[in-house]
Amino acid sequence: MKLASSEIKKIAIFRALQLGDMLCSIPGIKALRHAYPNAHITLIGLPWAKSLMERFGDYFDSFIHFPGYPGLPEQKFDPAAFTDFLSKVQKEKFDLAIQMQGDGSIINPMVELFGAKYIAGYSKEGHYAPNNGLFMPYPDYGHEIERHILLMEFLGIESQGTDLEFPLTDNDLQNFNNLNLPIQPQKYVCIHPGSRGAWRQWPVKYFAALADYCVEQELKVILTGTKEEEAIVNKVIQHMRHGAINTAGKTSLGAVALLIKNSAMLISNCTGISHIASAFKTPSIVISMDGDPQRWGPLDKRVHRTINWLQSPDFHSVFRETVEVVSMAV
């Protein structure tokens, strides 16, 4: 390793992004934990990610809420809150702060303000990064999972594999049981038609058509989504000829994860939910609407079928993939 474990007792990881982005970074963070098993690792991220820290207690020891920064679109910048945040981070006196956000063109100067003894991460030509041998040129290629593993290997940290994870808790099981759904494991499919951006949402009529086919194969259909996605889930139901179980707005993230874990398959847009299916090796049909499936689609192309809709907007090809996956499930 470039930095001896005897020197590194406190580590900060900066990654202030959403669910799918965070899950894709876990294999890299797993490698980091393996290299520094006794270090105290703090995740610095968006407010929701505190729950991620609690779920991945083997990898994270604490959490600090990041209040935004100019140029980062995930949340509005609050200057006063940022000043308080920076003071809190500096008081932690981290031995190592790792920038895992992206190419560093915006935030490398900010991460340097954390005051860590060492800082590491990605850099981009023409933009600032400390000249300390701990910043690698951003690998603008390959899968998101592999990009973070490349960073770890650059730091002399051995990969621990590319498998995704999503640990489940007793609370997840309780939330799932409270739904009291009339389903049996492997006898239903999950369909998640929502996405954080409308431009990433596959047309509801297509989700409805696949849902109807699954029902005709004697599989129940569970429609999942957040409370904000209730409208799009209802539109799918309106387009269906058969009935479905609507859980939109009624489930915790952990309960949805249990639904996916025990389902015959998942059909979704390329969102964080698709990475949960990948973690459980639940077969899936993933519709990529952002034109970058090689970066965000599941790595296992045998279990998971990712369709680049921008390149091949052909419903019949998606239907054929669905038929093949269902045939293996029933």
C-alpha cells in the first residue's frame, strides 16, 4: 500500500450521490476496509446516506452530512451550513480523505479543505489536484464498480471482487412482514417503473405489457415505487389487462430489497433498484435510458439483461428477453 496501515487510523470517504451510485462504490470500499481493518471510516454524503452507513456497518463507522457545494447538482448549496460542516470535518483530523465523487474537476480543492494528513482520489487534466502521488487520472471508461476498484489498486490496495452487496436487517424483515402480502417466494415478479428523472423512465405501456405477460405465466406482479412514484405506478396499472399488487409508497427500502431478493425476477429502469437485484443475483430486465449501460448496467450479463433503449428502442426485443428469463423462473 502507498500508505501504511500504521499511519492511517481515521479515514473519510467523500461520495455525495444517490443509491445506485453508492452501491457501485461498495466493492471499492470493501477493499479499503480490508486494507485498513482497524481504521475508523467515516462516510461523508447526502442526508439519506446515513441509513446506508447503518446498513453497511462492517465498512462504515460514522457519518457526516454533506450540505452541498457550488457546481454539485444533488442539493442546493447552503453557505452557512457548509461553513459549519467544514469546521466539523477539520476537527476530526482525518489521516486520509478519499475523493470518490468523480473526476475531481469541481471538488478536489474542497476535499483539500478537509485538512486530512493525506488526500487521495481522482483527477482530471487541466484541473487542480494535489501533486502528492495519490491522485489518479479519472478512468472515464468501464463499469462504475471497476472505476472505484481501479482507484484502490492505484493506492496499492488489493481488490476484493466486484460483487455488490445489500445487507438486510431485522427491521427490514419486520417492515416486510407488516405488508402482509399474499405472495410466495419465486412466485412473483417485481416491476419498478419509476426513476429520479422522467427522462430515464421507460413508457408505462411497455411495463404494463410485460406485467400482463408475467401474470399470464401464473406469476403475481408486485409494483414497487416511492411515494413520489405513485402516479407512474398507477398509470402502469391503468394500462394493464390483469391485476397487480401495488406497494408504491408503502414500503421501506429494506422491504423493497426483501421483495426483490425473493422474487423470480425484477423489471426496472436502470436505477438503484437494479443494483439491489444485482446484489441478490435476482434475474432482471434492466432498461437503460441514459445511453451508458456499460457503466451502470449489472456486470453479470447472463443473470441480468440490460437493454440500451436509446440505441435499440425495440419493445419486441425486450419482450423476447423477458420471455427467456421468465421461462427459466417458472
